[in-house]
Amino acid sequence: MEFDIKTIFRLGPIPITETVVNTWIIMVVLVVGSMIVTRRFRTAGPGDKLGTTELVVEMIVDGLDSFIGETMGKKGRKFVPYISTLLLFLVVANLVGLVGVRPPTADLNTTLGLATITFILIQGSGIRSKGILGYIKGFFEPFPLMFPLNLISEISTPFSMAFRLFGNIIGGMIIMTLLYMVAPIVVPVIPHVYFDLFSGIIQAFIFTMLTMVFVSMAIDEEEEE
Amino acid sequence: MIELGWTYFFQIANILILYFLMRRYLFGPVTNFIEKRREYTEGLIEEANSSFAKAKELQAQAEAELTEARRQAQASVEQAVEHGKAMSEEITDRARREEAARLERAQREIEEAKVRAIHEVRQEVANLSVQIAERIVEQSLDVDAHMHLIEDALQRMDDGHVN
């Protein structure tokens, strides 16, 4: 079936799939692009005039910094590089469908991997703020009977995030593939704008926003105490 | 499509590697640059503020000096006016004194001239009187005795006793 993920090569028993290879390509593009656009930042003096590219890069980085700082508060500033990386990766990963590359986010392994990191960040922040005993005690609040529900609520967070992103991207991909089969020339243009551009950016934003909100909720509890 | 496998672990590793690389090559340099420029700008602002404060201080100093100079100039003008007034009074006084002395001298001269004139007139009158008397009595009298009589008569006339 066309939607199955191809194995590109094998490292012994380990299959290297299309998702992993496409992620590597995105990583190379992002890292090499970053190295190129930040060349002048490493050599320029503080009073030097910057070029247009540098100003745009600065605007993006500063904008991300302000946005994440405002959403997560003062204590969330340390998460700015990770959240920014996540947002940039998701935007590029969701948009690569436009150039005919299979989006890595159209694979549950990717979205669940990202959600796992978010889950670890949430729980790590919780444990750090309340201490291990306080963290465990949190599952029995407001009363002990709530423990199963609290546990399910915590565990379901990464799954809901992972499936939301995966479902949206794979859904868009399936619809686009079907459209190409039915009307291959002019018709797919507008759906491309919606499913790849609009939906891709929105889903990247939602995933990042949820990560910020969940992590900052754990930090806020820390601040309250 | 929805089965989990090695890819899951690869993707976690990929994202973490990407995070470190992006921090190293994008967010680090740009944030450092922004921070460096912020410090540089703050330094410039601080420098401008200190220059401004210094300028204010200099301006206050200059204004104080100007006020002092004005005060000194005013004092000099007042002193000059006082001096001028004193000089004017002195000159006026001197002129007044000189004038008075001149007047006094003139009066004295007039007085002397008057006395001299009176004396001369008196002498003339005496001579005339002698001549008249000679003519009347056709007799020569002793001039000295005659003169004495006339002097006496004139003296009495001066005293207001006319016989």
C-alpha cells in the first residue's frame, strides 16, 4: 500500500525507514541553514550593521524568544531553545509534503517520540517542583479515589498529542493522495494550501503550544509553592 | 504506518541531536549577539547619560560664572558712577569756590577803585575849593592851613554834618 513506510536500508537488524532518512534531511537543512545564516553573528561586533538575512533571523529568534517567554513565564525561559527547535522542526516537517517528500510527522513513531520528550519534560518539571513524594501525592488529589483517573490523565497526554498531530498530517496526506488519483492536475492546488500549508503550520503550532502549556503548568505549581 | 519500532527511538534521538545542534548553531550565536548588542547599547546610553549630566554640570557652572561676571560688572558700573558723581561734585565745588574767590577779588578791587576815586575826587574838590576861595577872597592863604581846613570840612561832610 502506498501509505506504508518504506525501509530505505538496514543497519544489521535495525531498519532505517523513510521517516528517519527524511528527518535527517530536515536536520541537515536546518543545521546547515543555521550555520550559514548565523556566520556574521559570530564575527560581527555589537555595533556593526547587519544584513537583511541577519535581521530576519534575529527577528525570528527574538520573536520566538518573546512568544515562548510570554507564554511560559520567567521560569520557562530555559525551555526556549527546545521549544523553538520543536516548532521549527514541526513547521518544516509538516511542510515537506509540498515538495513531494513524505512528512516525518506522518509516522506515529515521530509524533509519539516528540510527545514522549514532552511527557518527560512535564513529569520532570512536576518532580522537580514538588519533590518525588509530593509528585506521587499529586495523583491522589483531591481525594485518593481519583488516583486512576489522574494516572490515566497523565499517561493519555502524550498519546493525545501524538495522535492529534499524526492524524492530521496522515489524514491530509491520504486526502491529497486520493485527490491526485482522481484529479491530478489543477484541482489539488487549493487542498495543498489547506492540508499542507495551513493545517501543517496550525498543527505544528498546536503541538508546540500544548507542550508549553503543560510544562508551564508544572512550573506554575512550583511558583505557587 | 501506526506500528511502533526502532524508528521511535531514532526519532527521539534525532530530535535531541537537532536540539543540541540548533542551540549550538542558531539560538546560541543569535542570542549571544542580541545580548552583546543589548550590553553595548546600554553602555552607550549610560555614556550618553553621563555626558548629559556632565554637560548639565558645566552649564550650571557657566551660568554661575556668568552671574558672577554680571554682578562684578554691575559693581564696577556702580563704582564708576559713584566715582563720577564724586568727581562732578568736587569739580562743581572747586568751580564754586573759584567763582566766589573771583567775585570777592572783584568786589575788593571795586572797593579799592571806589576808595581811590573818592580820594581823587576829594583831592580835586579840595583843589577846586582852594582855587575858588582864593578867587573869592583874592588872598593867598597858607596852602597847608587851607588844605587842613578843607579836609576838615570834607570830613564833616562825610560824617553827615554839613555846615
